[in-house]
Amino acid sequence: MGEHHPVSALSNFLKLASVLFVGNSLTQGNDLPLMVEALAREGGRPLAVETVTYGGAALEDHWSRGTQERIAAGRVKAVVDA
């Protein structure tokens, strides 16, 4: 098996122009999207970050609230289920 290189994986991820974080209050409360945005900026690779969070939400809750329509709109290059 190949080696796992978290730094290069993060570097490849940050080459993307925009990311949508889908999560719950833990995602928002811990500022995960803003931390990733700051890391990208500091690394010289600006990243547009969007979030859709609902307190206590599971992935199926996002589905029932229409988050998939936002994904399908195609404005983001990647989606992170945080």
C-alpha cells in the first residue's frame, strides 16, 4: 500500500477554488471552515468557503432540508461533511 501524506493531501485539497462545509453546530462552533480558509490564505492559496450548518444535524437532516440543491448548483468545487 502507498504511504499516506496528509500534508500533500491538504495541499491538493487547497488547490480548489471553493469548498462547502456541511455540518452541525460542532462544525460551526469550532470554526472549522474559517480555520481551513485561514490555512489556505496563509499558504498562498485563497479559498472561498461556504457553510451550511444546523444544530444537531446529521447528513440525512441536510438532505431533508435541501442542502443537496446547493451542492447541485455547482458553485463549489468540493463538499466536506464535517
